[in-house]
Amino acid sequence: MSNLIQVESPLHHAQLDQLIGQSQSGGIIFHEAALFGHLNLRGNADDDAFLTGVQEVLDVALPTTACSSAKSESAQIMWLAPDEWLIVVASGSEYDVEEKLRATLKGHFAVSDISGAQTLIELSGMNVIDLMKKSTGYDLHLDSFPIGKVVGTTFAKAGAHILRLSEDKFQLVIRRSFSDYVWLWIQQSSKEYGLSIV
Amino acid sequence: MLHIYCPYCEEMREEEEFNPAGQAHIERPLQPEELSDEQWARYLFFRKNPRGLHHEMWVHAHGCRKYFNITRNTVTYQIMETYKMGLQPNITASKEG
Ligand SMILES: [Zn+2]
């Protein structure tokens, strides 16, 4: 890639890198997983050729169960709808993966690079459930929201896809245009617990 | 707040995630040019407004972003069933009597 192109995350202005390590004792731990490659994939989950093609490229079966996710060494896949998935790949590899999908898949499908449209944030820490309860109406009990499940819902009334990474760690996909608002919301709503940036 | 079952996400979700999208089961006429102005206007603008059972489209706007159908009682707000696009309702006013 050319050095002339400077990519900035939607939270660039927050200068998160300068906040890292300033507070060690927060009950909420915040991390922006910035500048990953985001690919939106549409296709027919009943089409075996489509499923095998995707598996061939991504090294993992496409999650076809509602609200499920899958992970391989190179990609994380989130179910968005019965015919729609989000594929997150390492920064800079999105074009390669897109090309491979286009070369492998046949027929009726769509793959779009939407890396610039959204960003990933990770929330963890001992008070993360308290913060999540303030922010979303979705039931956070492990029976309703087990590890690996992804739900499209609201976070502080903004749309978000929330993936549970572990009992006390969540990954949120948020839109570029809402990211500053969500960042402000997290700062304010974690005041009573303390906030650490990592 | 309504609790709505999304037939695509296959679980109950908060009303906040959804938007209503008007009367369900409206079919676009296959030959619009053969319709009279009145028939075309009926298709475009005229909607039912029943007191009681009604079939509506809703969209899971913050979830899977799919449209689906709801059979809802407009008096009590009770949702009798939700079903995928292309399917027909199991509960209808005539069946209820
Ligand atoms: Zn849904």
C-alpha cells in the first residue's frame, strides 16, 4: 500500500492511543479494534456451492444458524440475517479476501467492502455487565446470550451488532457516524466504575 | 413496550429494534397499465383500518433488517403471531368468527 494514503478510524479524533494506560483501575476496559477489514457477504444459505465456496476461502463454515458466529485464523464471521454475513479480516487483507470470494463463488451473491463504514470496539472489565445493562435492552444472561452469539440490537439507542466474546467481554460493531456518540456514551456511563483504555 | 418474535432471528426482541411498515399482503398488480385510475389509486393509497385483527408488515430495523408479517389486534395491541414474508397468516378474522 502507498504511504501516501493515511487511514483514520472513526475514533481517530479521540486520540485513544494517548489514553492507553492512563487509568489502570477502571471497572470498564475499552479497546477500539480499529481499521480491520469489514466485508459484507450476501448469498443463499441453501445453496451448497455457495457454502463450500465460502468455506474454501475463509477456512471455516459459514454460520447459518440465526445469531451465531464463527472464527478461523484469518477471519471472524458474524451472522447478520439468513442471507447476510459480516466477515472481519486483518487490516489490509480485505481486498485479497474479496477477490478470492469473487473468484470462487458462482451465481447469485454479493460481496462489498464496508471497512470504512463501521468500526469495532471491545468492552470488558468487572463492571461490563452493569454498563451493558444501561445500554441495551437485550437479555445478557448467559442462557439468552451465550459466548459466540451475535445480536443486532440497540446500544444506547444506536444500532449495533454485539458479539459476546467471553462471559465479561463484548465486541460491538458500530457505525462510523455513531462512533463518536457511542464513545461519549461509554465515557459518561462508565464514570461510576472508572474507565481504562487499552 | 411490545415484545416481538422475529421469525428470522428466531427469538423475542424489544419493540425498540423494530419499525412498523404498513398493511401486509398487498400485491402489486401484474399489469398496471390495464388498470383504471380508480383501481390503481386503490392499490396505491387505500388501506384497511380494522378494529380488531390486522395483518401488518414490520421490519427488524436494528436486527436482521428483514421485513416480516404480524397478526395484531389493533384494540389490545396483542400480537397473535408473526410469520415470514411469502407466508399466509394462521389466524384470520374469519377464523376467529
Ligand atoms: Zn430479526
